[in-house]
Amino acid sequence: MGFGEKDPTTTVSGNISKSTTSLRDLPSLSETPTAMATNDFLTRSRAFISTPFTAAFCAGGVAGAVSRTVVSPLERLKILYQIQSVGRNEYKMSIAKALRKMYTDEGWRGFMRGNGTNCVRIVPYSAVQFGAYNAYKRFFEPTPGADLDPLRRLLCGGLAGVTSVTFTYPLDIVRTRLSIQSASFAALGRHEGKLPGMWQTMSNMYKTEGGVAGLYRGIIPTIAGVAPYVGLNFMVYESVRHYFTEPGEKNPAWYRKLAAGAISGAVAQTCTYPFDVLRRRFQINSMSGMGYQYKSIWDAIRTIVGQEGVLGLYKGIVPNLLKVAPSMASSWLSFEMTRDYLVELAPQKSDPI
């Protein structure tokens, strides 16, 4: 362009003699089809992950991993207490001494023994549980978006518990085996070399204990305990959470959520704990050297009460209650934080979808 020539890229506004805006000042149209497709994909992904079911599903998985890792030492100690029948005294001691013994025998890894498998199990278990509860909740709500009454919460929670157990039970039984195989039970003998891992244990059980049926041993008492436990957990938590919410607020403070989670877990665990003991006993019922071979649930209850008293159905409840508060509190808090974060990713109405 020569000296004194007009800028050929100028445009006119109203009067052709008054050039006001350069085309360089207009919005750039440089978005390529690839960039537009990428933005469209991200927008649709945000829309999908922010839906109530997907957000609850993902947040449930996060909540399960966080809560179980926090209380892994007490979770394993509870199992060791539970599977001790009459005459077994290896872990007949206080919680502090038992944790010290676990550390002396196995080091710090003993505290986390089986936790990797537990997390592999609990992530899909918790995800399915929270996601299923959200789905059942929408099905049973009297009107769209309405709150459920306590009975409907109990029912939805129970169905969610049964659903999650059915999907993930083989990982639960393998976790139990991993938790006890390195413990110093004399009847199990000493283990030399590297202990089998999760997939090897599952494979051995499948080959030697009846195939799929072996991987679902003990599921009946498990469902019998999980359904009321999960139902009570959801029912009590949502009721207490509502009570802890200040007037005019949508959500209670974080420490009130922690308290609500601790209360709901303690109530649910105490009411359903005998089923948990039965579950653990049946999961190792086929292992030789443990001192029991139960024929049925009623035979197990009769034998335990006859040999160990009614308190035999509550073995391990003290470390279990000690772990419930931090476990359920961290679970509910991490669930709500993750879910709220995912829900907030929803595209605005002005965003293209």
C-alpha cells in the first residue's frame, strides 16, 4: 500500500464516507473444525458427567477409596477379631496391643494388607451404591424432585446395597482372604516367600472351591446384613443432615456433615453387625484349620452362640465402631464435595451443546 492510500480493509458505518472500523478489529473467525469439534466434545462431556446419576456414581467411588484408606488398620483388625473362633487366642488382646502385634509381625504393610484389593472393590461398590441410590430415589419419589420420607429412604438404600454387593462380592471375599493369610494364626502355618496377590487368590479359589459359587460363598448373610445397613445409613444420614442444616441454608457446614456421617454409620453398624460376623465366617468357611465348618446360617448362629455366647456375634465391634466415625464421616464429606464439584461442571444455558 502506497503512501497516502486508504486502508483497503476498512469498512463503512452508515455513511460511506465515514470509515470507522477496521476488519482487523472484528472478532476472529479462526476456529477450525477441529477446535469446534473439541469444544463440542468437552461441552457434551461436562453435560454428561454433571448429571445427577453420573455425578453420584463418580463421587461414590472417590468416597469409598478415601474412607477405606483412612481406616485400613482398624478394618483389618476387625476382620482378624471376627474370624477367631473359640480356642483361638492369637488376637485375644486389646486394640492397642493387637495393632502393635500386627506391626511387629508384618511391619507397616500389615496395616494396609488387603487395602489395595479393598479399594479395587470399594470404588466400584461405593460408586454403584451411590449411583443406584440416586436412581432408586428418583423412581420412588412421590413427585419429581420431592424429598423422600424415612421409609422410602430405607427402601432405596437397601436396594442400592443389594445391587452393589451383587456386582462386587468376589472382590470382597478375596479381600478377606488376603487380610488373614499373612496374620500369625498358628493353624494356618507359616508362609514362606511371596504371598499370592488378589488375582492369584481369586484364580485359586475359582479352581479349587467350586468356580463362581466359590467366589460368592457367604453372599446370603452378606445381603441380609448389607440391605438393612445401607438402608439405615442413607436414612439416618439424610435425616440427621436435614436436622443439622440451619434455617435458610441449603447445606450444613462441613463439620456438621462429618457428624451426620459418623452418627449414621454408628447406628447402622450397631444394628447390623452380627450379619457382618457371619459374612466373614462364611467367607473362610472352607479354609482348613480355622475350627469351624458351618452348614447353614442357622447352624452358624447356633454354633457361635453356643460356643462363644451372644457376644460372639459382636466380635470386633469395638475397632469397628472406632473406624465407623472417621470412615463414614470422610465418606459422606468426600462424596458431597466431589458430587457438588461435578454438578457445577454443567454447561451454562448459553454454552453450545
